[in-house]
Amino acid sequence: MTVFLWPERARARLMLSAALISSCLPLTAQAQDTTQLDPIVVQGDADGQGAETLSGASVSTLDGTALVEQYGGDVTDAIRSTPGAFTRSPSDNPAIVVNIRGLQGKGRVNTMIEGVPQTFRNASGHGATLDEQVFLDPILMSGADIARGYVSGADGLGALAGAANLRLLDVEDILLDGRDTGGMFKAMGSDNGNDYNALIAGAMQRDGFSAMFALSGYENSSYEDGEGTEVLSDGESKSGMFRLHFTPGTDATFDILGLWGENSFLADTSSGYYWENEKKLVKGAYHYDPGSPLIDLNVEAYLQKDNIYFPGSEDQSSGTFNGRDGTDTGSGFKLTNTSLLEAFGNPLDLSYGATLQQNDYENNAQAGSNANGKLMKYGLFVDAAYVVDKFDLGFGLRYDGYKLSGVTEATAAGRGDCPADASNGRCINAKEDRSDARLLPNLVLGYSPTEELRFYASYSETQRAPTATEMFYPGFHNFNGAISSAYLNLDLEAEYAQTYEIGASYEKKGLLAANDTFRVEANLFRSDIENYIIFGYTETYAMQWLNQDGVTKMDGIELALSYDSDRFFFDASFTKADTDQPTSPFVGIVSDSGQLPDDFGSLGGGVKLLDGDLVLGARLRYVGDSIVAYLSEDTFYDVDSYTLVDLYGSYKVSDHFEVFANVTNVEDKFYREANSGVTDEIYSYGGPGREITLGATLRF
């Protein structure tokens, strides 16, 4: 079940990172002395009244257990069940690519793992994309938070449309209630492509210390679509993670997270090559709260490396770029402090800090159209929330800047003065850099006529820095690693958006039963984007990444509804939006821009039996008409709308053992996946037909 959180609860997790805040935050606990906000904390009344989130918009949260048991581990389907969010899903690539309000890739959405920005990209083949591609075993996830629109604090740095934070397992996800040590084994498999996915984990906790580890793996094979056509989708993954939590006293906590993963798959349809990816990530977090209203300090630092290698395979259809070897190194820190103040007898809460993030991509002569370069982003921010009676006011100001450096001239090995045995197959002759910065304000005004109902209106400004591959583009067909000025655009400017939003939310407890909760949210948004970056021709017919003239407009309506009781549950989401992007020649085969359907949504519900131990449910997934970009607007592919039905169920045999099953695409329909890339459309590949997944969880 998808849960639509009240903003102050879910955004607190998103901004402060799930490493510090429990993923099991109760949704129904309204009466409390402290209400966590975005990303501030305010003192409330005894009945739980407090300031709402700064952005005003809601956050959708996906539960990790539901992700596995109800969606069969399909992260993309789960994300698509939330309002305003979609994914890019080629049939042969398992990467998670998040789209929010029609925008994806190149940093437009800040996709994170545990608050760490994911920046790995690899354009390859005529189904190429410069989207951030996140390779993460879904069985390691404890959930995900998806924020639409303006994101305050460190996690909003450089994000044009929103943010998505993928949360990992923690100690409480493994241990049985009341246990200090224990383990968990989880496994599942299906009959149509997802052969198996398994996890083994252990955890312990003592006074002032807790720890956990997990190892996982999966294998995928070809699947059949609704017409019985076999679609090649071959891959495997091995992953591991650990956490350490230290609480030496009452004032401070230290947390360390490590993640490692290896993924290999044959992306022959979209790229023509067999991929090998490796990820290494380590993150440290420190939280200091001495009990003073002026100090609530959070500090995080991280280092990660993503490697891509093309080893060559007899099953792949291309070979020119065999031996591609690239490394994306990311590092950064976040510092945020919260001060609880009072002005004119009402709470005034300030959250302020600084952040720095950078990623440095280095590759060899087989890199193709992926540019060497480093993007450093930095920011200072302050956010304030003020409550007066039934009104709440949020105001924020951030100073976001960037410095981008890259290669402007390179000679292939064995040519000119470059020796045949040059490092990485080429000689780097020249580099240049560009930088810019901007002040970005945001404002939210909310009104709550009752405890259950709130109206809000917001205005925000965001920007997205160009990437190295856009500014220092080495060329569409770069076969030897040489770089000249023909494709570069050192005058490329950052994208800049002004977003307006109005909305309302309503939450009612005890609507039909004593312990039930009913929620509904609705909002309208409009984004005016200047300097939108597209691939195209210059006046001299050179092919470059260019800033689009004029204003690119995107707008829509987003709806979310949920009901939960001891016996029944129900949720629904719907998005109707005009997020068409500017297009240009070759847009579909240089870097797919992600053309979304104008409307999409989901409808689900079910029953809880045997005191909640047995859960049975069904879900309907609807995706409207869409297009897939190709060479020009005249050659774009039309993708028909489709509606799919899924069934799922789980049974808790005991505290130690649970079984689950789900059936996706029950009717075995043939459909063409929206936003899957041009190569799936060229070959008329359909999405997976009927798939039956069985699994079990054992805790000991």
C-alpha cells in the first residue's frame, strides 16, 4: 500500500536522511509535544498543533515491505503509483530512473540513496539517456520518500523538480520485537523473468550501540510479453550493506553506513552492450542535541564510486566501445542546525546550514559521448516557519552555486604528438571551467480552518546546473576519444524554474471506525522554466546541447486518497498534467528526454483478516496515451493507453514466518510501456505479461 504522509513527517525523513530518523514513524500519532517539519522542528500544543511543512506539498512514501510483497520488488511500478511521479523503464535495463512532474535526468530530480545524491550516467547506443541511473537491489530497501516541487535544505541543492530518497534496511527492520539479536532471511521468485531475489541479514543492539549487515542477490532472465514474444532481459546482482549506530551519551549519536553492489546485464536492445557496474558507498552522520532550543545539529559526509565497464560479450550486437571503463566519484557534506525561537508569543523556527556536493567522472577513449568532467555544487540555506493561530507562514532563501570543469581538447592515442600507449587511450590537451550562482527564494502561506483541513499556496525558485556531458559534449559518434571544440558549448547556462502551487489536504480519524484514518490531498502546480537545455543544431549546423529560447511551461493537477482501518484499506492517486518538453532533431537517440503520458494513476484496496495476519488486495494501474521521441516530431512513436490489474496477498504464519504472493498483469495483456525509450518501440516489445511471484520471510 502506498501511504501519502502528512508533509511534516515524510519531509523530515527526506531532509534529515533516513539514517537518523526511523522509517517506522507512526502516521496516526497526531498528539505530540514535538512535530517534525521540513526540515525544522517546532514546539506544538498538547493537541499536536504546529506549523506545516515549508513547501506545502505532500510527500509520498513507499513502504519497503509493501514494495516486496505487493509489487514483487518492482520499484518502478511502486513509484508510478504515487501522484506526480513516474519512471523511465527500458525492458533490458534494471536501473531506477525517477521522473517528477515530467522532468528527469541530468540532476533535475535529486535521486538519493540514504540522502546521498546519485550521479552515475552512461549514454550508450541509440536508446541512450543521460539520466541518473540507480542500480539498487530492491530487497535491500526499507522504503522511499518522493517529494514534488521545491525541496528545502541540503537535499534541494540543484534540484529543479523534486527529490526521491531510497531508504535502506536498518536494525528495526530485522529484529523481532523485544529481541536484542536476530536475523532475517527473505527470498522470492517468479515465473516470468525475475528468477529469484534473496537476502540474509543479521542485527544486534546493546546499550548505546546497534549494528546490522545484509547480503543480497538476484538473477533476471528474458520475459514474455502479453503476446508471448520473448523479450531479452538478462542480468544478475550481488550486494551488501552494513550500519553502525553509536550513542555514547544523551546528547549525541554517530551513524556509519556502507553499501556495495555489483550489477551485470545485457542491454543489447537499448545500448548494444553487456554492462558491468560496481558501486561503493560510505556515509557518516553525526547528530547533536544538547537540549537547548538553539541547537539541533545534523552533519553528514559521504564518499561513493560508481564504475562502468564494457567487457564485451558474444551475445551483444555491437563492439566498437568494448573496453569502456569509467568511474564517477561523488563526495560531499551537509550541515544543518535547527533553532526553536519565539516571536510575539508564537513559535518561530529556523533551519539553516550549508552543503557541498561534487561528482568527478573519468573515462577512457571508449567513453563515446560521455564527457570527462567535474561538477561541484554548493549552497547556503535558511528556512523559517511561523505560526499565528490558524495561519502558518514558511519562508526560505538559498544561495546555490556551481563550478563545472571539463576537457576541451584531446588527441587519440597514436595520432599527432600523442603516443600510442597513452594512458586511457588518449592525451588530454586542454581543460576549461565555468561557474555561476543564484539567490533562490521560496514562500508558503497556509490556513487551517479546522484541525483536519488545511489550504496552502506557495511560490518557489529552483535551478539546475548543466552537467559535464552537456557543456563538454564530445560528440554523438565519438569513436576514438578525440575531442575538439565542434560540439562544446561553454556558454551553456543553468536551467531556472519558477513554480506556483495551490492545494489542500484533509485528514480525519474515526471516520467510519474508532481506529481508522482517512486522508485526501489535491494540488495544482505550474512551472515556468527558462534556459531549458536540449540537444540541437546551432546556426552553423553544429550539434550541441543548447539553451531553449523562451519559457518552457509545465502544469498539472495531482490527487491522492487513502483510507486505513483494522479491517480495510484503500488508496488512489491520479495525475493529469501537461509536461511536454521542447524537442529537437535526434532527441530520441542521443538522450531520451522522458515524454510522459498526460494522465496516469492507480487504484488499490483490500481486506485484513485473522486479526490482520492475512492481507488480500488488488490494484489497478492506468497509464494514458503518450509518445516516445525518435528523430523528429514527425517520427515520434505513439504509445496507447493501458490498464493493468494486479493481485497480492500475505499471511503471517507466526512472529517468525510470513509468506506472500502477487500476480501482476492478471489478464496477460499486451501493452507498450510508457517512457521506455525508442528501441523498445522500434522492436514493438511489450511490457511483461502475467507474472506470478511467490516469497517468504523468516526471522530468527
